[in-house]
Amino acid sequence: MNPEEINYSGQYLNNTEFRIKIKTGADISNAKKDCVCGELFLVTGANGPSIYVCTETSGDTDGTIYKVADLSQQA
């Protein structure tokens, strides 16, 4: 999809297109060797719901993933 298709007339930051990618799953450990820097993960399993962000793209070793927010409801 390009900007014309959605009638976007704004300006890109530094002439670059940015996208948000969110993956969902029950176990954040499954994302460690597949994460890309800047990806957000919504964990929906027993340890969730929580949001994590990957700060380094993974290679031969696990990427660096940090918990951003715990989304569980407070009573």
C-alpha cells in the first residue's frame, strides 16, 4: 500500500517510510532468534498480556528483548 492509496498527504520523517510491526504469541522465548530491532511483541500467554520490544536484531545469538509494559488488569 502506498500513501496515495490511503490519501496520506503528510511528510515522512527524513524522507523515510516507517512501519510498526507487532507479533503476538504465548511465549516471548519463541521470538528470541527471530526478532528484528524495533519490533514489538504482544505476549498473550500465561506471562501476559505484556508488551516487549527488541533492541537488537538477532543473529547467531539471541536478540535483546525488554519488557515495556504489563497490560494485566488491576482489581
